[in-house]
Amino acid sequence: MVDIDIAYTDSANWNEADMRARFDWLRDHDPVYWSEKDQLWVITKHADVEYVSKHQEIFTSALGVRPMNVKIGLIDEAEPRHGQLRALINRGFSPRMVKILEETFMRLTTKAIDAVAQQGQCDFVESISVPLPLWLIASMLGIDENDWDRFHHWSDSMIAAEGNLGDPEIAAKAGQAYVEYATYAMKMIEERRKEPKDDLISILTGAKDAGMLQEFDEMPEGAAADMGVAEIHSDELIKLCVILLVAGNETTRNGISGGMQLLIENPDQRQKLLDDPSLINSAVEEMVRLVSPVHSFTRTVLEDVELRGKSIKQDQKVLIIYGSANRDAEFYGDDVNEFKIDRGASHLGFGIGSHFCLGANLARMEMRVTFSELLRRLPDMEYADEGPVFRNSALVRTCENMMVRFTPERGIENAA
């Protein structure tokens, strides 16, 4: 019998194999499950996660997307403010901007692979999946390259606190990291207001006051906001910088780690991709489906509602489980747990509805470039030990290290 009587918001319980068994059982027997320990509803089926996500008028994120009403900015903003902020931030994540950033990311990918290509082995997490998204989001924000290691430390410390706030040492480190990062970000914000540069912070700080949206300057007060144009204050900007750091770094890093895990453990699918590189976009979507880098978010219920015969009351919370929804056989078929690079099915790995991940295009590009280059230059990568090691987290799938080996690249002829 699977033990489902646990606290789903406690990171200590998020052993991947155990949680997968629990969610398999819940999908089949109790897909809208009341957790006494968490005092919330656990939602595990694809159709229900999609329904909750699309109905913000019933299941709101405005009161926080994590348990205990923790608000982290943007993700948990209510409309119309959420839409205004997204419209502004999208200036830095549009398909056109992603195409420009792809050139930068290709250089970063080459740099990372060059550093290990002739060694024959490395910690894939430390050498590839951690630095690549970190370097790119740091570059986008305008973080000085000399500070990228500090950026990494702040990110890891803050994400480690999720589900572990009862540990005073972890909580203290997370708090200190937030203060240090917020102080750093505030200094950047003040500098960019005075002297904008070609980075995302400048886009966010300069959108109204520096004339980047000059067509709105003559509008009556409030008219720009009515049209979805946000003017962001410094406290909001700091929260956005935290979100961009975590969402633009942690999730993509674990998508890359999980994607390589899938390629190593499914050599037939890796060979299929080597034989037909045009399948890379489909392969990335399948990686995101099976990896599901974000485990869960909460919503608060604004009115009494019934879901699968369960009466959910106003002010109660629901916990939507993305990884469970992405392994729902009712939606994907009996081969739901198989890695099939040409599956072509949609997924909820980037969310759905008004809170669909605004960095999805960027993450897809990063994974596509990373795996295209890795398969071209180091095609026979395999585990050098027992496989990946994970840190339990109720928020994101966190791979701490993954030792791999491969045939050393001769010289740098493949780097071109």
C-alpha cells in the first residue's frame, strides 16, 4: 500500500520515486485529495490541473503560489497588474529577442563544452546545466561577469529554503542571500535609471520614465495602465529580479540535467535523435514533460466549487502537481512513462493559462542549443557512477550532481 498520508508541502518528503508512486495512486483512486497534514487539496490529474490553472476567477494566485501565502511577485499578482507586468517583461522575452539571445547562448554553450571536452568526464550539473542558464540570465539582467559566482550562490540559497523554512540554518542563509541580492539589484536599478544599458534591467526601469514607450507620454494619467503598460516601482523591480533569477535559472538548469538523464537512460531515443537532428524540438518538449522542472504551485479558492465530486470551500487552497499531470495515462496513453522524442503531445511543464511561463521560448531555445551541441560534440555521454543525485524540494526538481564520462574530443576541431 502506498503511503499517501504525508505533508506534500514539506521538501523532506519529495523523494522522486516515492512521490511518483503516490501520484500514480492518487490519479487512479483519489485525484482531488484532501491532505490533513497540509490542510489543502492535492490535484493530480491533467484535466484538473489545466482547469484550475485556467480559472483564475475561482482559483487565484493573487494570495500566493506557495503554501502559507508566501508572495513572490509577478507569479502571484492579480489581474490587471499581472498582465501589465507580463506585457512589459515580454519585451525581453519576445521571439525576436530570443533569436538575438541565441547567438549569445551559443557562445556560452561552446565555452562550457570546451572547458570539459578533452577531459573525458565531468560533473554534468556543475559544468553544463548550472552555468549555462545562469550565465544567460545574468547576462540578460546586466550582472557583471565577475559577480556570476555570487549570483549562483544567491540563487541556490534562496531556492533551498522552499519547504525547509523550519531549518534555521537554511532559512538564515536564504534570508541573507535575499538581502545581498536585493541590495545588489537595487544598486543596478538606480544605475540603470540614470544610465540605461542594453539589458533587461534597463528595459524594466526605463519602460516609462526613460521614454522607451514615448507614445504613451502624452496620455492622461492611468490611460497607459489601462492599455496594459506597466510602470514598475523599485520594490516590484527587486521582486521581479528575484523571480527572474530563480525562474530563469533553477528551472532551466534542471530541465537540462533531466534531459541528459533521459538521453543517457534511453540510448535508443538518443540514437534516434543523433540520426535525425530535426527531432530536437519535439525531444525538448518530451524532456520538459517527463522532467517537469516545477513540481507544484498553490492556488486559493475564491468561492465554493465542486471538482470530481469533492466540495472545495472558499479560502481553502489547492496544490497543483505538474509532474503528475504530465504522467496522466488518461491524457497521454499507456506509454505515458516512456521517453519518446517524437511523441508530439502537449504538456503542462510550462504551466497553462494566464500564468504560462513567460520564459518558455527562452528555455526551449537553451535546451535545444545545449543538446544539439552536446550530441554533436560529445555523443556518447554516460554515467560515470550510479547516476544523478537529487536534493529534495517541494518546488523544483533539483539535481545536485551527475557524474558523466564520454570519449574525449580530439583538439577543438568539433568546436567550430
